[in-house]
Amino acid sequence: MKKVLVLGGDGYIGWPTAMYLSNQGYEVVVVDNYLRRNLMHDLGVKPLFSSFDLEQRVKIWNELSSNTIRTFIGDLNEWDFVHNIFSNFLPDVVIHFAEQPSAPYSMLDRKSASLTLRNNILVTANLIFAVNEFNPDAHIIKLGTMGEYGTPNIDIEEGWIDIHHKGRSDKFLFPRQASSLYHTTKIMDTDLLWFYVRNWNLKVTDLMQGPVYGLFTHETLIDDRLLPFFSYDEIFGTVINRFIIQAVVGHPLTVYGKGGQTRGYINIHDAIKCIELTIKTPAESGSLRIYNQFTEKFTVNTLANMIRDAAVEFGLDVNINNITNPRSEQEDHYYNPVHTGLSELGLQPTTFDSSVIQSLIAKVLHHKSDINIEAILKNITWA
């Protein structure tokens, strides 16, 4: 039974991942400092339904299941706290979700930018130092983002690219060109990991994850108290969540600019399965293995049309409205990333279709009275 340490275990993906791995027989410890909860509270953008804090959710899980998850609550920026975790629980695998997760938040102002830089980079560094000190053979699984790559006018390879230049050849990390400060810190994470892989012979898998959608896994369906966050605001929510909320309350779906922005998306169930597949087939020592973690590509216009069409089942009359794009991004571009690695490990993708959309709409309708329309758009611009 492997010992798995989940950093950021209170988060949207971190919490369902912890429950799933616990259900699979892993010994799981989760860590969080409630940064996202505190930021949401300060900005007045609470999720659709309240989530018990991590210690309460773990207590509920331990009571409902035949498994036990343990918790550490504290700040991974503080070395003494990190030292205490690793000295008390020597992990075989460390899954790193513990970052300020919002691109719009990172672009709010100098204070939010400073917090994003300080938190994301130092937490990653402390993780690296702790693994090297306590168990250099531990497998680090880092949640990166497809946003690191940007939208280059060539195919995006799976993390690495072969370069032939002036008669010589070499292999390099695929060029990164992030569109926000948050995504830039993710690039810095990758660079930190690659530096210490080369110097300390660590084993690392970096998962370049696309936007994740969904709420329902086997574990979250056990009890509503175990559901992850459903954020729908412009800061911490995803475009799919925002559109579903807008469809339910009768607000036009707000498409940024031309709506041709193309990204790779993945269901939360598949995102968790990718973690398990990565645990079962760890990277080799001295290797930074990179997978592009998404299953389907959609433009924003396609998503809006799919959600509008699925909403008809509920008698919802949904309109679409193109608004001025608050972000600095290409609105019509080439986008063809390779994503074969996880499929070769055995990933069987979930399809984003009308049944998936309607299951989310049904859940949102049940909580319609809790929707704060003013929180949906906060007018954050990249300018």
C-alpha cells in the first residue's frame, strides 16, 4: 500500500482525488491552508453550495467509508510545517495541487500578483527540498496546465520538442508563452522541477492539465457533503460552470470576444484517473515526464452552443452574447496539442455531451436560489 501525500487536498480536484485514492486502498494524508477559501471569502465569490472545511469533510469521509484520511492544516510556504509533515508521514508519492489556482486573480493587482508568485513558487521549492531530504525516491506528481504553452502556430508536443539547428540536434522543453501571471508561475514550477531533476536525480511527472469540469465521481455521489467546490464566478470558476449558471438564471452566456479560443477540456473523473495511472507507472529517477492531460478540444462558441442546446430539456431559453474580451489572448488561432501519453497508460475518456451538461444543470437548478448573479462577472481585465 503506497503512502500518498496530497498537497492542496481541500481544492476542487484535490479533495475528490484524496477520496478516490483512499477508496483504492492507498494511505492518504491531505494538506491545505484554506487559501482558496479565504480568497473567495475576501472577494465575495463563494461557491454555489457551501463545502465543509477539510477537517470536517475528512471526518465525514472516515465515518462513511471503511478508510481513513489524515490531515495537516497549515502553510506550505513555512519550512517548519513542511518538515513536520514529511518527518511524520514519509510519502511514496506527493501530488502537488497546492497553488493559487486562478489566472484572473493573479491579474487583479500588485498584491494578488505578489501572493501568486510567492505562494506558487515557494511551495513548489519547499516540496522539492523536502522530497530530496526525506525520500529522494518519492514520485512527485505536479499539476501543471496546458496554459503554459499558450497558442503557438505549430503542433504542441507532449512537453518536449526535438530541435535541429545548424546541423546539430537536441531535445528541449517545448517553448512556453503563458497568457497570465498564474500560468507564468506554472512555467516557473516546470523549470524548477527540471533543474532539480537534473541536479538531484528526482522522479517527476508534470501533468499539463486542461480546464476541468464536473462534480460527480463515485465518492462525491456518496453524500452531498463530500462534493467539491462549484465556483461559477469570473475569478475562480471555469467557462463551463459560468455558462451553466447563466443558463439557469436566464442571463445571456457571456462569450469573450469572437469566441474562437480553443482549449483542451477534461472531466473531473478522468482527471482523477490520470493521477492514479501516473501513480501506478511512476517516472524514472532523473526524469521529468510530461503528459498533456485533456481529452477533448472545444472553442468557447462550441461550448456555449452545446450548453444552450442541452438547456432546452429543462425549458430554459438561453441566449448567447459576445462581449469585449477582458483578457489579452488570441480569439481565433491554431491549436493542435499532442495528448497520447495518458491514453497509452489506459485512460478511457469521458465524453462531454448533453447528458453530462444536463446532470450539471439539474444540480444547479436545485441550488438556484443560492446563485449570486453579481458574483458572475467581476470585470477583471488584463490591461
